[in-house]
Amino acid sequence: MSHFSGYFALFANLKNRPVLLVGAGSVAEHKATALLKAGARLQVVARELSEQFLYWQAEKKIEYLGEHFYPEQLLSVYLAVAATDDEALNQRVYAAAEAQAKFCNVVDSPRQCSYITPAVIDRNPLQIVISSGGTAPVLARLWREKIESLLPQHIGKVATYVEKWRHEVRRKISSLAKRRYFWEEIFLGPLSGVIEVGDEERADEIMRQSILAAQQQQRRR
């Protein structure tokens, strides 16, 4: 029988949204770091807070709910993470989340996950993710490292730069197909190298000239 492979890939907007994390050890710390980076309002349940969690608490980056997990703690959150070394507790968190139709991730237990977290290549705001559907996370991590070595560090700056031009491109280039072709030409051209060296004035000139050329081409057709 073939393995289930029906995961739906998505990116969740967790900014200012409550997320429940059960556990406060080293594994939970890794999860918390990613959730806080995404802007989540993190609520933590744990018998004991590690030094890092105590620091986050002092900085008001997390809300400590106490030692004990109760299903009611899931009522107001968008999703939950169970990251303790207590398998029975992790199962209780997952079961409670399922009963309330909340997404839940149980660390190192794909069968008890309604969502999984992929290996991520982060070139903010550009992100590339790789997932094995929970079957071989080490394989996903190895391929993430291979692909990451191919991606220039400045590629995120390119994505940030072109965002300010999207409205003008949409306004001046009429069809979706033509806009896609325009952006392909932009990203394959000299713009990336110009941004790498920090010459935004030259980058603006490239964009203006490229938009003008695309408009002239439209008029001739």
C-alpha cells in the first residue's frame, strides 16, 4: 500500500495570532524560535521553563500558562505544538486539538500531526521549503542544505526590492501572461547583480527602461 502523500502545502500567517506550545525544553525552544520569528503570540505550558524561555517571559515575548495542560487552553489559539518528552501528554494535546478542529503538531510523531513543518531555506522574504511528508526528515534536511548552497544570500533583497514595482508593472503591462514574461526577463537579467552590490539607483533605471520597453512592445502588437 502506498504511503499517504496528500499534504496540502501552505504558509500560515501567524502574526499577532495566539499559538499554544506545550513543552519548554530544547526541542520546544527550537519550535518557539520559529514561531516567534513568524510573529505568533506564544502561550506556553510546561512543568519548568528553560533559561531561554525565562528570558522570553521576562521580555514579554511569551505568556506562561502554568504547569498543566487543559483542553480549554486551545479554545482561543490558531494552532498547537506538543513538544514534551511525555508521550501520553503529547497524545492528550493532539486528541484535544482534534476534538476542537485545531491544527496540531506533535514533534517527532508524524502520525499525530494534523500539520507538519518542512525544512526551510530562509532568504527573507523568499522562502523555499522541502518536505518528505514526515517519512524522511533527514533526507529533506540534506536536500535543503544542497539547495541552500546554490542560492545567493542577496536573493531576498531582490524579492524585497521588486515588491515596490509590482503595482506599476500591473498598471502598465496589460495581461497576466505578459507580466509573467516581463518578470522572468527581469529576474534573468542584470537586476540581481546590481542589487547585490547595492546600486539601487541603477536598479531603478533598469526597471524604468524595462517597463517602457514592455509598453512599446505592447503598442506594436
